Amino acid sequence: MIRSISIVVPAYNEQARLPETLRRIQDYLSRSEWVFHEIVVVDDGSTDGTVEVAAAFAGDNPNVRILRNPGNRGKGYSVRHGMLEARGEWRLFTDADLSAPIEEIEKLWGAMERDGSQVAIGSRALDRSLIAVHQPGIRESAGRFFNAVMRTVVGLPIKDTQCGFKLFQGAASLEVFPRQTQERFGFDVEILFIAKKHGYRISEVPVRWSHVDGSKVGMLTGLHAFTELAAVRWNDLLGKYR
């Protein structure tokens, strides 16, 4: 049984989407039977009203906390910040647009119970019939290509490393995230590589997912993620993940 859970939401210029996202997460958590739950919003140096709308929501919901990065550091930095500051026995990080509905956490938890895993990740690749709204064709193809390259370079037997919906046992978080070095969008591969290296079992779970316009991932960022695969291998050779 999950007795306590933290939901970490990295946010950069999410003033428009964040209030509805927080409402949906809070509604879900309020129906749960967990002894403790919290929502941790990590602001990544937003230049709009992200912090203000999060603070307004937190004013009526004492289980909401706001963390602030020292400027715009990237999604990887935000996730690491939130997962290390979280207090729950189990810690989920999810995108601010809730492209994977928060209720899909039940599938992750079910897989953990079934497999005895300490990490469960949402996947768009295992059952594409669950994708309600697809990404533009070129981005979807690029994602498949990236994961094919990732399996060759890094060796993780995972079909979709980049879905931003991942659940970690708290103890696993405290081993994995301090060793994370990638601060941008290559961090997903790195944290899964570290988890596997340290003997944690990873369950990849098909989840419902919908593309939401307004992605922060540009072409240059996507290309840089390929170089970060080589960095993971190099860091491993240097012993940084021991």
C-alpha cells in the first residue's frame, strides 16, 4: 500500500496551464486514502505569472509547496530539485500539461506491485492505441529514432524513455537523483541508466497520453539530447554513477 506520495510538477512559463493542472491533481489526491500527499511545484525561472498562480493555489491548499530554481536551469534540474526535496515514500514527476492524466499513476503502482519494481515509467510506445492526440509526424518519428539510438548507445531495454510520467520509490530517488548530471532533456535516459546500474527494477507501462500544444522542446534541444547519450556513457566510464 502507498502510504505517502509526492507529485512533482516542473514548471517553466506555465501560468496558463498550471491552475487547471493543480486542480486536477488535487481532486485526484483528495479522493485517495494516503496518509500523506503533497504537490511540489518547481519553478524554473519563469518570466510570466507561474509562481503567482501556484502561490494562489497553495494559499487554499496547504499540501502544495513551491520550490524555485536559481534561474532557468532546465527540466532535468527541476525534476532533480523536486524529487530530492519531496517527502513522500513514493515520488511521481509529471509534466505541467498533464499529457498523461494523473489517474494513470494507478497503472504505474499496479505494475510495481506486480513486478516488485522500484521504478515505473509511463510509455507511449507499448500501446499506441492509447494515444488520443498524436504529436506532429516529424516529432513522433524523431522520438522513435532517438529511442532506437538510445538502446544502441546506452543499452537500456526501454521503448520510450522520454514520457514525462515516472514514479520512483523514495529510497531509489535518494540514490538516483544525487548522481544525475544532465539538466536538460537528456536527463530521462540518465536517471533510468543510473537506476538500472544500481539494481533497481524498472517497469515500463503503457499509459493514456495526449499531445498538448506549447512544447518547450525545440529542434536544437532535441538534437542536443543525442549528444547527452554519449555523455551518459562517458560519465559511466569515469565512475560518476558508482
